[in-house]
Amino acid sequence: MALRRAAPLTNTFLIISIFGFIISMYLVFPMTQITTESGPVSFDGTTWGFAFAFVFFCMFCAAMISMRRAAPDEQLRR
């Protein structure tokens, strides 16, 4: 089985994945209720926090694979 080529991802992609994971775990995950002018609105922060954390974790994994397998010459040509 031949190894597949990985696309080179930018450093910004990695930073966004780290910050997104941290924000979703510490700010979105603990939320249970949002108060607005018209009154409290039910918000399930656990579900949304897990979903956002999962997406940002997948982004982080993709960035790690890109760092390990992608050819650096392709990124330097940009």
C-alpha cells in the first residue's frame, strides 16, 4: 500500500485548532443557559462544546499529519 501524500498546511491552521479547542472546552462546554433581553434561553453547552472540540481536535490531527508527511518544498513555493 503506497503512502498518500499529505497537503502542506499553514502554521495558522495549527494555531486556530489549538485556540479553538481551548475556547470550546473552557467557554462553550460549561455554558448551560444564555440570558437575553427577552429572558433566559436554553442552551446545551455540553453538546455544542463537545462538537466544537471534536472538530478542532480533528484539525489539530490534520496539522500534525501535515507536519510529519507533507513535503516542505511545496509550502515554500507559495
